[in-house]
Amino acid sequence: MKIMVPCDEAHHVCDKTQYKESSFWEKLKLYFHLIYCKACRKYTRNNKKLSNTIHKAKVECLDKKCKEAMRLEFEKALKDQLK
């Protein structure tokens, strides 16, 4: 198994780890990469800050009904504008 990973793969694993989607081996490779890569440590730190900020802001998404109503209203307005 390859322990050394390129930065783009480390970024991808960092993102997956943030959402608890990475495997044990992916996390292990990421941690080894972070030992020697200052740029990826900064990326990971900023990624954590962003996730914490969004979590603290308690951002709520629209439910499916609201999204569908908004989409229909938008399509109607677009059709009216094209007439």
C-alpha cells in the first residue's frame, strides 16, 4: 500500500474526513501527509474553521416542498418574461 499521497488526494481525503466518509487507511495516509506538508496542514485547518463556522451559524436548508414551490415559481416567471 502506498503511504505517500499527492496534495490533491490529501485535500480530497481531508474533505471526506470532515464529513466522516473516509476510511481508516485514508485517514492514516492523510495524517502522514500532514506531517511533512505545511500547505495541506493549512488547508485542513481552514477546512475545519469553515465547517465549524457553518455549524455555529446553524444554517438551515429549505425543505423539498419549499424548493419545489420556488422552482415552479421561477419557471413560471421565466416563461412569462420570454413571452
